[in-house]
Amino acid sequence: MSLVFPHTFVPWFRAVAPYIHAYRGKTFVVGLAGEAIAAGKLTVFAQDLAILHAMGLKLVLVHGFRPQVNEQLALKGHVSRYHRGVRITDPVALDAAQEAAGQLRFEIEAAFSQGLPNTPMANSTVRVVSGNFLTARPVGIVDGIDFMHSGLVRRVDSVAIRRAIDGGAIVLLSPFGFSPTGEAFNLTMEDVATSTAIALQADKLVFMTEVPGLRESITQGRPADDGEDAIDTELALADARRALAALPPPAQPADPAFYLQHCVKACEGGVERSHILPFATDGALLLEVFTHDGVGTMVVDEKLESLREATADDVGGIIQLIEPFEKDGTLVRRDRHEIERDVAYYSVVEHDGIIFGCAALYPYPEARTGEMAALTVSPLSQGQGDGERLLKRIEQRARAAGLQSIFVLTTRTMHWFIKRGFASVDPDWLPEARKRKYNWDRRSQVLVKKLN
């Protein structure tokens, strides 16, 4: 029996279509923490990445192997040593890292080779390419500590990687690099992923991590409150820099600055967006890519969401947004010509090039009032405060026009407006020009809010 319900699946699939169009041909570098593989998340993660690949995204996957190397060292009776979150790689640790990397590469390639029926990998063909794409240099001696075979990325062969992903392959990178003399160095997944994203000028750098993202208490520099300390889903680069400067140097991946420092470096290096996602959340990668707010923290050079006045270019997005609400009777139907004519009256909430909310102010200056119409917020972003922001913008526009009040006509959302200072009045209150267009059959309630 099919579990697909057309009344929910079709609207959802149409809602994600703009993201599918927007990301086709884009380059993503994804860093997968070794902890995710140790937690048994590799198979479902490979399935999600294969879906993105099938949609035309160009992908580079960098795997970590911290717990796997620790396990190998424990089997050898050797203790893992770190300083400032970086492994001190002596000859025994280098051998353990090479063994762990070989095993993980085998497991990852096997995960992308599955094609079992009734799984997301059915009918998929994913070619995985690996190689010596990285040149490394030693970390050297830091704070009096010799890191021995631990290294940093010196150069990424971006031309070879670009050739492979343009040819339809997923490039798989292990955190290993070699010097021009052939000496091997153990690198960190985070350094490799960040350096590769910058070298490719990738559209996204994504870290699949053991942390859920950055809490608002951290990004806003306030005391933590368990009841209110939500994940900050979008962080401007300037704010990320300030938060990073206020944090202590990271000593382990769970420390807030550990992944944030790499996100900041990536954005400063030209990567448009960098993300910190929790691998513990099923489908976190898909949720981050195809939903409005995602599930982790995104660092961007500028805020992607803006509240602004509409232009002629927004007419199509406004129509697409309000059409479902017109069909179910929540909004009065408006034809395209009317919206094109009145687009200057509209304000919109735009996120990443997609219209998620709109409202219009139709002024009646002779009566010193104006009608707020077509207040709409996409189901994908409801509950995020966009309705409140649009209402405040309409109030600002009304005050700037010298109006003393605004009013709405509604049949279903009376309580929302009443909670926000509107009061019910008789339809005879309406300005004469609006009263002549009042639909008595619809019997909309008239609600008025006086402006201070």
C-alpha cells in the first residue's frame, strides 16, 4: 500500500521546487565527522547525498576519522594525544590514521554503490573518485609541542577536482596530504573541507557534526536559558566574527568555536554559505537545503532574509505565494494584472531569492486610513514571526503616509489581528470608496487599528 498522500505530497514537492532549480549545478563541499560514521549514520547519509547528486549538484565529500583513529590506537595500546583540538601524530598514530582512512574509504564507496530496491539508492549510479588532490605542510612546533606528522593543507588541486565533479562524479577526500617530497601528513577534516571549499569557491560548505549548531546565547553573547536558548539558524558573518572573538580557543569538537572558526574562514575566503548541522537529526542535510530555516546554523556574508518593498520582479513570487490561500477562500482572489498594477503597495519577506511573505497597504488618504490586504506567510515559514514583521512594516508605511489607522477585512483570522491591537467595527465604518467594493455576501469582518 502506498504511503504517499497527494494532498500533502504535491504541495510539499511544489514548495521545494524553487530550491531544486536554485541549486542545480551548484558546488557543495560536505565534511562528515567520523563520529557520524561511528554512530551508524553512513548509509542514510549516502542516500541523502545521492539524492542531491541526482538533482544536479556537484559534490565533494570529506570524511573525518577521529574516533576510528582513536580505536586503532587503543588496539595498539597507544594513547591519543591532542593539543588545541589537533591530534599530535607520532609514527604510531600515523599508521593508525592510514589504516582507519583506508577502511573508511572502502565503507563510503560501498555505501554509494548500493542499489537495493525500495531504497533511495534504487536506480542510482554514483561514481566516486578519490586521489592525491591535496598538498600538505607540517604543523610544526606550537606552544613548545612538536606535532610531528600532523599537517595543514598547503594546496588543493582545484582544477582536477573541478574536472571530476563537472564530469558527474562525487569526489571523496580523506584527511591526508603529501608534501612535494612524498612525506604523508595527517590533516583534520575541517581544514581539508574548508580549504577545498575556498579553492573551488563552492556555493556551500556543510559540516555534518556531533553538535546541533550554535545556540543564540552564544551568538548573542547572553547567559544561556534552557527554556529559550534556541539554535541560531542564520548568522551574518560580522556577527559570527564577534561571537568567535568572545569564545575561548576550542579544545574539542563540542566546543562552540571549533566548527565556527572554519565557517568564518570559509565565508571570508569567498564561500557564500557555511553550515553546522547535527548528524543525529535524520535527514538534516535535506532539511537544511530544502526548508526555509533548516535545522542547524548557517553563516553567511550577509543576511539572506530581507523585508523590503516589492518590485515588478516580485509579481510572480507574490502570485505563487497567495494562490493557495485564494483557492481555499482565505484571501480574496486577485488577478495578475491587478497585482502588477498595485505592486508598489506591497511589502515582501524574501529569503534566498524566494518570497515567503507579503502584505499590501492600499491608502485612503481622504479618510486618513489604509487597508492592509493580502497578508500572507508561506506555510514553510509560519511561526517564525514573519507575519508580525510584515504588520509592523505596513504600520510604518501608513505612518509615513500620514495615515491615522489601518484596517483589514477578514473571515478567518480575526483573533490574530485582535491580539495585535485591532478592534472590530461595523462595515459602515469603511471609507466610502472601500464601502462601495465591500462584498456583503462574503460578510468579512472589519477590524481597525489606530496608529500612535
